[in-house]
Amino acid sequence: MAPRPIWKGQIRLSLVSIPVEMFSATQSGASISFRQIHRESGKRIHYDKVVEGIGPVDKDEIVKGYEVGKDDYVLLTDEEIEDVKIETKKTLELVQFVDTCSIPPLYFDKPYYVVPQDELAEDAFRVVRDALRQAKKTGLGQLSLRGKEYLVALRPCGTGLLLETLHYEDEIRKSDTIFSDISDAETDGDLLDVATQLIEKKTAPFDASNFKNHYTAALKALIAEKRKKGGKARVTVEDDEPAPASKGSNVVDLMATLKKSLEGGGGESGEKKSASKSGASSARGSKAKTTAKSRSTKASGSKSTKSGSDAKASTSRRKSA
């Protein structure tokens, strides 16, 4: 089934208006969600709206409330909220352009694909897309959708455009208090060099297909197996991560760890070094054994010679007597 656009309208750049369609760039079907089910009947569990001290209440008795203090709310009706909703507009006006890399990543929220509505709109669409790409700029504007107003960024993406909703400034938590406990001590130069080399060694073009969601895959396998076997199955997920070190373990030498990582974590080169050391140790052991044996032989020979000399001297003395 072809995806349905979630918004149709125009992108306006000064006096130029381009009819476009907007599609969600992400899909929720890739993740797995669960419902709460009554074990005995197999039916879904629903929740009643309950007021403490009163019990269940009807839907028409419920209003929305904004908390201004503990147990203190400003009550609003659906009609009052509806009255202040912004009318969905069919025009996105690009009011400012910024360097694409100048927007901090934490401001980005949700991505959408933007395409021209028809062939007549393609020429103007390509002009804006290619101009943004050549200038390395991103267009900013505000889009009214579903009664709310979104700050958005528009930039080239392949043959189309990518629109991303942005967080407003007051939605971003300041990092000062979060990072305040991190000291401003200067990083050791040697450690920095080795860490930089490790980063360069592992640098490669981004390819999201290299990364898999092992948890989701295991859940899907478990669900498929249970359906096949009538509700009974067990799937074992292998964990590639090493077990965490115990709190009582010795502090690891950071430089040694970084160097080991740079060498490939004790791979082939490590094995060769180990083999060389082992061979050298064996050679030294053999040499030591040979030397010891030689010394032992010489000592035995010396004793034998001395014994022989003593015997000859004794015989000579007896003859003289």
C-alpha cells in the first residue's frame, strides 16, 4: 500500500510557491508494543476513570486541568482548548536560512519527506532543492498542523527534501547544571593521541544497516515461535557484551587499554607476540638446562679426576714404604 501524505500545501520562498506533499520518514511498525490481557479469558484489560473517594465517573464529567501547585489545577473544557488551536495552514513560508551544521542536534525532533505534488511543481522544487544544497543552507519556518504550530527545518535529501520538526528553545533543558560536576582538568596529551588514533582507525561512512536491534529481533522470533508451537516457546539471546567488572576489581590502566584496543584487542599480532615470547622463554629454558647439565658434567669429571689422582698418590706412597 502506497503511503498517504500527512500534509499537503505549499512551500513559499518570497514570491515563489511550490505545491508539495509531506510523508512521515519513520515507521512505527518496526517497534513492538504490548497490550495488557486477562490470562484466563484472553481479553484486553480496560481501565475505568476513577476519582479517589468517589469511584468510577462518566466520560462527560471529565475536564482537563493544568497543575499550578500541589492539588491545585486550572480547569479547561475541550471547547476552550479548541478555541485557541491554530488553524492548519496550507503554506509553509521559509523566513530564514542558516548553515546546515549550525543547528545543534538536540533541537531535531521528527523527520518527514517532502516531494512535489505533480510534474508541474518539479521544476521549482528542483531549483529550491539544488540552491539549498549548493549554498549548504537549511531553511527555517513555522508549520501549522493538527492545531499546533511547529518550528521546522527544510534541507535537501537525495532527490527530495527533508523537513524536520525542531524543539522550541524553552523545551530544551540547559546542560549547565547537568555538566557542572565534570572538572575542567586538562586531558593527558599521550592518552588523547592514542584515543584519536583509535577513533581514526574505526572511522567509516555511516551505514545504518550495519546496526541491528537485537532486542526487537529476539521478541519477533519469540512471538513467531509461540504462534507456531501453540503458545509455548523460549528463545535464548546470546549476549556479545563482556560481563561487567566487579566493584572490587583493580583499576584498569587506561593507556594500556587504549593501546590494546588500537592493536585490535589482542588479535593476530598479540598472538604472534605471545608465541615469540613463549618461544624465547622455551629457548632460554633449554639453554639454561644445557648449561646446568654441562656444569654438572664438568663437576662430576673434576671429582673423578681428583679421585683418580688421590688413588695414584696413595699407591705410590705404599710402594715407597
